[in-house]
Amino acid sequence: MCIEIMLNASGLAFIAAGSWWGQPDGQIMFLFILAMAAAEVSIGLAFVLLFHKRQAELDVDAASELRG
Amino acid sequence: MVTIFYLAGTLAVIATLLAITQRHAVHALLYLIVSLLAVAVDFYALGATFVAALEIMIYAGAIMVLFVFVVMMLNVAEHAMEVEREWLKPRNWVGPSVLSLILLGELAYCTATFGSTPSLANAVGPKQVGVALFGTYWIGVELASLLLMAGLVGAFHLGRHAFAKEERQHAADTDTALPDSGGDFVHTGSRGTSRAA
């Protein structure tokens, strides 16, 4: 979720810059950020679900083994 | 339009701060959705209407709903009813409601004055974006499609093992559960007859 906030902040900066100079590049960069966020979210949530199923908790500190 | 921009920006900052400081995951998600909507209003005020629509549809509509879905799925508790009754107290939903109502007012204002107010800066239309996206940046589009494909394959790979394990577990459970339920049924039946007698 914090990654989403940060990506949105950078996207807002891109949009503002693109709007300031009147170029479409800022919006295109935001589209790429959007695609990247979608891929990242799908992988991350799948990993969280798997971790919850295996460890029965959501504490990140519990994930201290490479092969549990 | 300048007023709308700054109002929505302030709303976005407030909602994001609340999303970070909230202790409950669902509350934080609700504030984050409000923050995304406010950022979308900012995009609209900046003249990027196409990206504002995409922000609402993909970010607030798809990604955040995915988040909410997973959080709800992981939050299955025994005392879910009491927890939900606790969540429905006004203290919990009045914050996002106020922020969303301000956004709704901005939306109504934009709809009422559509076309008459100039945008904040020089606007970039969807046509320009499309021409540049599939002209200059076509390699980026291809790379994004590769990235999405990799994400799809990765998510499927992560989910496949869990699903296969669950299937095996389910099969084992039903094998052991069948005689149990049968015995329970006979037991309750005999108890019912004895009570009737």
C-alpha cells in the first residue's frame, strides 16, 4: 500500500510536469507506472495469500526462513 | 479550476496521512481509495482527463478492490459479527464519508460548469497521448505487455502450488469426514427417537 502511495506521488509529478510543458510524455509515463503497479500488486498479493496459508499469520518477521 | 486543484490536493494529502496512520488495514484501504479519487480529481484539473479516468478505473476500481478482497479474505474471524458491528459505528465511517462528500461536491461543480471553465494549464488530450504512445513509445508498450505477462505467469505459479495442496487437503478431509457425519446422523436420530419415546 505504501508502494502504491509512492507510485501515485511520482505519477502526479509526471502528470504535472507533462501538463506544464504541454507534452504527452508525462501521461505516457503514468500509463507505464500503472501497468507496473498492476503487475506488482498481483504478484505481491499472491505471495501474501501463500504466506498466510503457510504460516497462518501475517507478521513479516515470521518470514525468516528461506525454505520453511 | 485552481480552487478545485488545491482543494483536491489538500484532500489527497489528508487522506494519505490518515491511510498511513490508521491501525486497521480496512480503514487504511478506505482512506487510500479516497486519496486515489482525490488524485484523479487533481489529474482532471491539470487537464489530463484520460489519465484521470484510468486512475479511477484501474487504480481505485481494480487494484484497490483486489486489496480489499484479500484483506477481507484474510480477516475471517470467529467473532466477525461483533467486529462488523464495531466497524459500523459512526466514528469509523464518518471520516472517509466527509472526504468523499467534498469530492462529490467538486464533481457536481465540474459537471455543472463543464466546458465553461478553462483548465489549469495547457491540456493534453487523449489523442495526443495515443499518437505518442503508439508512435514514439511503442517499445515501451511492448515491454509493458511483457511485464504484465510475466506478472500473470508468476501469480499463476504462486497460486498453483497452494491450490494443489488445498485440493489434496480437501480430499483427505472428505475421506475422513464421511464416516463421522454418518455416525453423527445416526446418533442424533437415536436421540430424537428416545426423546419422542
